[in-house]
Amino acid sequence: MSDFDFDLFVIGGGSGGVRAARMAAQRGARVALAEARGLAGLGGTCVTLGCIPKKLYRYAADYAAAFDDARGYGWQTSAPTLDWSMLKRRRAAEIERLNGVYETLLRNAGVTLLLGHARLLDAHTVAVSARHADGSTTQQPWRARHILVATGGTPHVPHFHGREHVITSNEVFDLDPFPRRLVVVGGGYIACEFASIFHGLGAEVTLLYRGEQILRGFDDEVRHFLAAELAREGLDVRLRSGVVAVQRVADGLRVQLEDGAALRADAVLYATGRAPNVAGLGLDAVGVAQGPLGAIVVDEHFRTNVPSVYALGDVTARVQLTPVALAEAMALVDHLFGPPAGAPPRSARYDLIPTAVFTYPEVATVGWTQEQALQRCDRVRVYRSVFRPLRHTLSGRGARTLVKLLVDDASDRVVGLHMVGTEAAEIVQGFAVALRAGATKADFDATLGIHPTVAEEFVTLREPAAVLQRLS
């Protein structure tokens, strides 16, 4: 008789935790999964408060531009109005449906689903606390051979005067009423996306960022191009601009800036980064090593310094993207329980990760930035094109598209591919396969384009815009 109730106990019902639990159970392991937010938390940030609802609101915002563009094509339409309450209800219903899908997937796989807050008691014991309708709380300990912490991340708001008046991405989807004046603080992809989305939905948006340019870590040309396009669309982008205080006033909020200026807003959204969600997990008591902001430290097999405890996804603060957490989950299951019959064990790779920013226009990228390429290659050929897409020759919109290729001159291999423009994510996803396969510029040149499309620009770039030498 085993001394353990489960072979694997997963803490957290997000993308990585659900995938690991399902796959391990399908391999015959005895698996439990604990989720503190109940059924509404299944799917994690991506489903409940991130990727999915954000993309739904992005679609909603895009319709405003589409209505406007249609006039250039002869469509006579009255001015559309947004029913914010309906959008919120429709989004909430879809998220609830997805929560149910995740519950069904777990139960059908044979996973024991425990709804309550989990806390490590020792290297093999997890206590799950459940709150009942009468307000009472019960706690049940469980023993597991392996414990996986996959609790994700949570928005991080720095301390400043008036911090209690601001919201995060957790609250932004259900604002009531719709914020006619929105200030967004931050320069990463979350800040840029919500600023662009609410601008598209009809809000007057100001984006404040203390740095020299938005989207730190992306290709510099992409960063500057997107900032210019956001401004062209009417979004107020203010760089090198920080907040001193936020104060409640008669007509909303007063945002005091470092330069002495002040803004009035109905809501202030802070998107200044995310921190690993580790509070109350009992990691200190068990001795699990942690890094900055509490990130759990793991090795290449996602094992912590406590041999029976593993962690993956955003709680490790490696690469905070849903597809990365899914890949890590599959690699971990293969490591613990063996790969599927006849298949080699999988590993999580952190190179050539396709990434998108769902602004208007979209940003999508795979591979190295120009700056990274110049650190790793002796010579880099840069191919680029900036143009007005065919769609807007009749719409009258001044939007531009940027496509860019970075090529290692020695091998002719394409090492970076970047795009800013409509449907950038859909286009770059396909090219990510080519880069993973090691495609060369000659391969791109030999590929016929689909005409007329924006995507064909990537296979019709013939003359380099620049040939750059390695950075010294």
C-alpha cells in the first residue's frame, strides 16, 4: 500500500497546472488539483483575467475602426454606440463556459478536483482549506509523491500616495461605468494593449511610461514604430512620465505627475508588471528557494531545491506566456511519468518563442531583435518595408505596416522576424515554423507570395536596407 494519496498534487488551476494534471492522469498517475478560486478560477489568468477576455475586448474595439473604414468602401452607416454592459455580460458568460470546459476536461481525465486554498505542510503534504456557505472553514491534509506549484502571477502595483484608488488588469474588465477618461501607467505589453483597447472602445486614454520608449525588450525599431502608430490613432502616449500621487476629487481622480502636470481621469489602470503568486503557499516553512519577488527557483526539470516539489509557469518568472507554461507542463509530465509510447521525452525550449502584442495595430515577433542579432552575429543583413496596406487605400486611414527580417550574413539564416500591422499575430505564427526549421533568406526568396496580401511582403524583400557589423 502506497504511503501517498496521490502521485502528483497540483496547486493551481491555470494553463500549466491543468495541462500537467490532465496529461499525468492520462498516463495512469493518481492526480489531484487544488484551485483556490473555485470553479471560476479554472483556466487561470489566461482564461479568466488575461488572454481570452482581453482578446474579446480587442475584437470589440476593432469594430469601431471597421465601422469607420467601411465608409470609404461605400457603406453608409449611422454612428455606432457601444453597449458596455452587454459586452461585459457576454464576456462573463463565455468565461464561465470555458471554466466549465476545464472542469470537464479534468474530471474526465480522472483528476481529483479540490476547490480551496492549498498550503505546503512538508515536502510531501498539502493542506487544502475550504470555506463553506455558513462561513466555516475545514482543512484536509493530503500526501503526494510529487507536488507541483503552478499558481501563476498577480499584478504588481508599487507603493505611492493614493495607491488605493487605482485598478489593475484584474478589475479592468468589469469597470462600472465605462471610463470615459482612462490613464494607463506602464509601458509593457499589458499596458499598451489595454490603452489601445479602451481607446478603440471610445475612451480618452493617456498612456504614461517612465522609460524612454514602450515595449522594453522588443526590437527598437518596432517599439518606435508602434508608439508613432498609437499616437497617429489618437492615443496620448507620454514617455519619461511618472506618477507622484493619485487623489480622489469631485469629478473622478486627479493624477499628479513628476513634471508638475496633472491629469483628470475616471479610472487609473496600473500595468507595471506582475509578481509570482506565492502568498500563503507555505514555501518558507518547507524551505523552497525563491528569487526576486518570490519567484520559485527551479532547475531544467522544474524541480526546486526540495526534491519532491516542482514549479512551472509564471510562478517561476521565466517566460510569462501561456504557451510556455503548456510546454513546460508537457516536459514535466514526461520527466516524471515517462513520454507517450514510442515518443522521445519533451523539453521546454525558450528560443524562438513567437510573441504578439494585441494593440491596434498589432505587433508580432519571433527570433532575435536587431540588438540581439548584432551581439551574436558578425554581420547582420536587415530587410524592411514600411507601407500603407491595400485595405487603407480606400478607407482613408493613414495606418502603416512595418515588416522586418534579420539575417545572419554568414549562414544566410533568418534569425529575426518582426511585424507591426493588422493580423500580425496570425501572419507571424506561420513564419515561426519556418524559423524553427532553420529557414534561410534563400528559402524565403524561393517562396511564392499570395497576392495581394500583407504576408507576401516577407517573401518579396530583396535588397537589404542595411548591413550591420557586430556590436563591439
